[in-house]
Amino acid sequence: MKSFISAVAVTASLAIGATSPAVALDKLDWDLQSTYPGSLTQLGTLGKLVSERLAAVSGGEINLKFQEPGAIVPALEAFDAVSSGAVQAAWSTPGYWTGKDSSLALFAAVPFGPSAPEYVAWLKFGGGQELFDEIYGSYGIKSLVCAVIAPEAAGWFRKEINTVDDLKGLKMRFFGLGAKVMQKLGVSTQLLAGGDIFPALELGTIDGTEFSMPAIDLKLGFYQVAKYYYFPGWHQQSTFFDLMMNKAEWDALDDQTKAVFETVCEANMIYGIAEGEAIQSAALAELEKQGVNLKTFDPAILEALEKAWNEVVEEEKAANPNFVKAWESLSKFREEYKTWANIGYLKK
């Protein structure tokens, strides 16, 4: 890891030096409030890597001190803290802020949505970033997508889920727009930060949970309480994570400093998806050794979930103009992308 960061730093230094004999980046000492523990595979470690890379590439001029959840503010209060300027930056995912603006969830993970390559293509070349800037900007925040990860699991359950009726009455931790879909199928949902999930599951406060992909869920130990692990992750086929910054602080940076942030975030996206794809097989094997039953949802359940998702879309469009703009942009891009998707890739 250290050699990789050093290589990135040298490459960036050479690139900057080739265009300017004297580089004068802004000297920054910012707090980076994380919503994930720094030790948590990918979700936290990718945030720490952003901090390390920024320092390395800038020669120590850009210092974002990674703060563990709760160090400055509780994990789920990071949005307000960055918006108000109480902290300069935070590491999170836009889907945590659905209660602020439901459109932000479309920049985190979309039920029955795109894979990572398609999602990044929309963000970078389909108008996604411009809408992201507009929506976050209205709250005094500038955000850069700094990671994208592979599909998540559909969730952990204490019992088998064979029909839609088996979901009715369950209490689950659920994230983003997927929570609204589950509610339509009779599930009572709540959003819990990662560190709060295991105790709730162990105590029976919740009957099941979704959180992330196998390598991450393994780390959190859900298999000790629930033995049925369902796939596919219909609600999160890919997930964005972002570096949120107070907009006034961002606007005050010079162009070279902004370019360093943008370049590091783009490099981190490549690193994140590669790592995420590489570590799942070993995690699945370990979970099976621990007695976990790896299951797939019956097609009828997935069909019911997709029908409920389409209803949620219409409700959100009726309630939030920002959601309309973001949804129409993403949908238009995906419709055009279908031509390439259908002929460019081998069907498995």
C-alpha cells in the first residue's frame, strides 16, 4: 500500500512539475469526519486511503485528518456538520442523506440500477456530476465521488425467505431508497450506522439487516446471529462513496489544489472497484465455513421488489423536483446505454 501511494505521489509530482516549475498548493489542515470506522474493509479503509493519498500527492500540503465516527459529531450528523462548516469535510455515501433530499440517494445506489462501469459513465459523461453539484450545492456542500464498490448482498435473515409473505412484519436495518421498497412489502425499516447493527441484531431489536458485500459483512460478524444470507443485492448493484466538503472551503481553493482532490478521488474509484471484486470469493468461502447458508431470492420475490420500486419512483417524482431531474437524467443515459450493453458484452 505504501509503495503504491508513493508511486502515485511521484507520478502526480512529475505531472504537475511538467506544467509548472513552481507548484504552490493550498496548505490545508482539515478534519475529515467519517461515517465509517477506519478499520472497516473498503467503507472505512477507502476513506483513510483518500486522506493518505492527498498528503502524499501534495507533499504534505493537504492534510485531512481522518476522524472516526463520533470523534467530532455522530456518524449520521456529518451532513449538517459539513453544511454548517462545523467540520470542513466528511467521508460518507450520499444515500445516508435521503431524509434531507431523496434525490441524493440516486447518487449512492439505485435499486435495480446500473453496474459500476455504467454508473460511473453517467456520473462523468451523462450529466450526473453537474446535477450532483447542483443538489449538494444548495445545502452548502461540494462533494466528489471518491469510491465505487461492487454489488452488495440482499440481506441477512434468521429464517429462510421463500415468499413475499415471509417478509411481512419483519424489522430490518435498510439503506436508502431500498428501505422504501421494503416498506411496501410489509417490512418495518430503520437506518442504523454500521457499528450499531450487530447489537440490534443480537438483541432482537431487528430481525434482519442488509449492510454491504460479503467481505464487509464478514468483518461485522452478522453470521454469528443470522445464518441465511441472501443475494443478489437488488437494491445496490453498485454504490458510490463521497468526500463531502464545505462549499465555501472548496470554493476558496486554487485550481491546482482542486485538481489534486479530483485526481485522487478518480484514482480511488479504480482502486475501490478492483479491491472489492477481488476479495469476495474468499469471504464467501469463510462464511460457508461458519455455517452460513448462501441463498438467492426466488424470482417471484425479485419481481415483487421491482414492482414496488417502480411505485416508489413515481411517489418520489411527485414529491421532489430534484428527484425528477436526477431520475430523468439517469434513465435517459441508461436507455441510450442499452444498445452498447446488449451487443458489447458476452452474456453469462
